[in-house]
Amino acid sequence: MNSAQTRQFLQLYAGSIHAHAQQLTDLDAAIGDADHGSNMERGMTAVLAALPERGTPAELLKSAAMTLISKVGGASGPLYGTAFLRAATSAAGKEDLTPQDVAQALQAGYQGLIERGRAQPGDKTMLDAWEPALHALPQGVAAAAQAARTGAEATRTMLARKGRASYLGERSIGHLDPGSVSSALLFEALAQALEHNT
Ligand code: ADP
Ligand code: MG
């Protein structure tokens, strides 16, 4: 994964968030405060606006992280920001990331999510997309994206134990977790960027 692919990943993700903003907000309206789509869209628009013209994959990811942390007020901004920042730290200094480097960066991002949010898989959060995605990653990034999507679908039957949705208790059951869906979009964008540009 070189700089061009990293840039393309961020552009594809921003485009996908834009296309799915209403869906993400509707999901958040059911079990949260109806702002996940607008939070992510504001964040990713700002990420593209602030992205430096040149830089290593790590420098681009770090820029995205800083923007998400500073521009997104909801829980998701600091969480995604932390994931991007840890991924950037893991990838630092490399011009072209091997699949192993990408896997390590994603794993570091996932650890960051856990440390920042103190949730576990099964709590009906974005971790429920990330965890199966990382598990499937040895089969390739397309398999990871598919697993993230399946993981997001599986949040429907879960009881929320973290974040705003946890205030609903049993009433959180029957709805998809919005952050798990935006995370599935992230892995899909990553797969697309890596497939089409190698
Ligand atoms: P807010 O909850 O502040 O309104 P968003 O609506 O943008 O923020 O994001 C909500 C999403 O953030 C949830 O759907 C969930 O996936 C994720 N989330 C919330 N709390 C946590 C946590 N502690 N750990 C991991 N993910 C979390
Ligand atoms: Mg919300």
C-alpha cells in the first residue's frame, strides 16, 4: 500500500460515507442521537480538505487522524482518529506497506479502539466489524471487508453495552450498530483501494 493507494482509500471512504450518510444517521436515530452520518461526513470532508499533497502512507493517515479527532464531536471521531493514529505509528517511515505491514497497522488501530473505548467484541460497537475483519485478513483484504459487513449485520441481535445505545438496554436489540456499518464501509473502501491500484 503506497501513498497513492492510501490517498485513494481515504477518498473512497469519504465518498462512501457521503453516499451512506443518511443511512448511518437513520441507524443512529434508532438507538442513538441521529448524528453518526453527519459526524462522519463532516469528519471525512475535513480529512480530504486537510490532506497534504505529498507524504508517506503514515503521514497521510496521521493527518486524517488529527482531523477526525479535532473535527468530529461524537464518540466516533476520537475512536476512528485513534485507530488511524495508531495505524500511522505502526506504518511510520515506510513508502510502501507490504500486506503484513497493512495487517499490523490495522491490528494496531484495533488495539487503539479497544484502549480508547474500553469495549469488547459483542458489545454492539464498531469493534464487531473490526474484530471479524482482522480475523479474516490473512485471506486478503476483500475477505476482511466481507467479514466486516457480516460482523456489522450480526450487531442487529446484540444488546448494546457501550456508548449511547447502551442507555436503551434491551431496546437496542433489533437494530444495526451505526459504527459497525461505517466500519464495514471503511474495510470496503480499503479493499477497493488495494484491488484497483496495485
Ligand atoms: P455519539 O455516540 O457520540 O453520538 P456517533 O453517533 O458518531 O457518536 O458514533 C456512535 C458509534 O460509535 C456507535 O455506533 C459505536 O459503533 C461507536 N462507539 C460508541 N462508543 C464506543 C466504544 N466505547 N467503543 C467502541 N465503539 C464505540
Ligand atoms: Mg450519535
